[in-house]
Amino acid sequence: MDTCFEELPVAITVADTEGNIIDMNRRSAEVNSHGEKIIGRNLYDCHPPRAAAILRELYAEQKKNVYTIEKNGVKKLIYQVPWYKDGVFAGLMELSMEIPFDMPHYVRRPAAQ
């Protein structure tokens, strides 16, 4: 993974078109149960059946999936999105980041012309 992502406090996991994990940054290795040992493993083997079914749909439709979770008192935003190389679908990327339980939400409107 590009060195600028190694110290980022966001877990980044990258999988190819077959669901094989091909890269992860340091934070992803810290939060995933087997760390960098899961590079080369398939996403479907790392998830329960319901989650694997969602992943199959994401692959089939090349669409994103965004949701929040809470685990051990920590709330996270999970952002699963297709990635492309030279305009061709290359797989899925997951970003997982801790977020506050209560956070501000701003609606930004374009400035009047």
C-alpha cells in the first residue's frame, strides 16, 4: 500500500475482482483478526453467509455499500466501494473509520450568484 496510507487512522482493505484480498494498510492489519496474514485470502471466507451474500451483490452490480456499526463501545463508518484501474472494474475497497456517536451534520448550499 502507498506509504501515505500507512499512518492514516482509517483501515483500508483492497480486494481484486475475485474477492481475494490483495492489500491492506497498517490500521487494517491491526483491526482484522489475523492481520496481514489475510492477504491472499478470499473475502467470502472471512465473512458470515449474510455478509458474503451482500459482497456478492456488490461485486455483481459494482455498487457501494455504506453503513455504521458499533463494536466494543466504538462506532465505525464502513464504506465499501468498487475501485477501478484504467477505467476497468478491479474489485472492492473497504474503508473503516471510527466516528463519534454524536456528530454534527451540516447542509451546505451553493452561494447565491
